[in-house]
Amino acid sequence: MPFTLKGSDALSTKVDMRVTATEKEQLKEDAVLAGLSVGELVRRRFFGRPIVASADIVMVKELRRLGGLLKLVHQQSSGAYSAETAAALAELRAAISAVAKRAGAGGDKP
């Protein structure tokens, strides 16, 4: 794999460090959740760059999909359940905001 560029600089210098076996496993798990390599995860953490768990991105997509289904129910029922769908949409908006806020605390918003 060729060295990649970060900004205008190539990643050409290696840093070795020792960690416990448990720490290494935790780094691997965190990297998988974020969809990153262990090296990229460590770089982002050290330099304070954003990290977003893939689970957060998937969660927001699913919540938005549910919102679309609620809209469909509202349209197909000619608004018969408008109070219920409005309440459910408000809950979905709050859930999306909560996930985005949590992701924002540790990284980019989805």
C-alpha cells in the first residue's frame, strides 16, 4: 500500500509504541466501529480530529428511513393519524438530534 497524503504531506514517518494486549484489542475494536485503520484512529485521537462511529451513521440513516415511512402513512391515510404521525416525527427528530449531538461530541455529525 503506498503512503497516503494527509493535507500536502505524505505519511512517510513511522512511530512505534508499546501497548498492552488489552489496549491493542480495544484500539482494534474502536477502529472497526469507526471504520478506520488503527493508525488513522490513533492519529485522529492524538490530534483531536473527529471520529464518528459507523453505528451512529447507520442509526441516523435508519431513523430517517422511519421518518419517510411515517410520511407515507400520513399520505396514504389522508391524514387520519396526523396527530400520531406528528408526535412520532417529533420523537424521530429528537432521536436524530441526540445521535448527531453525541457524534458531534466525539466527531463529525453524520
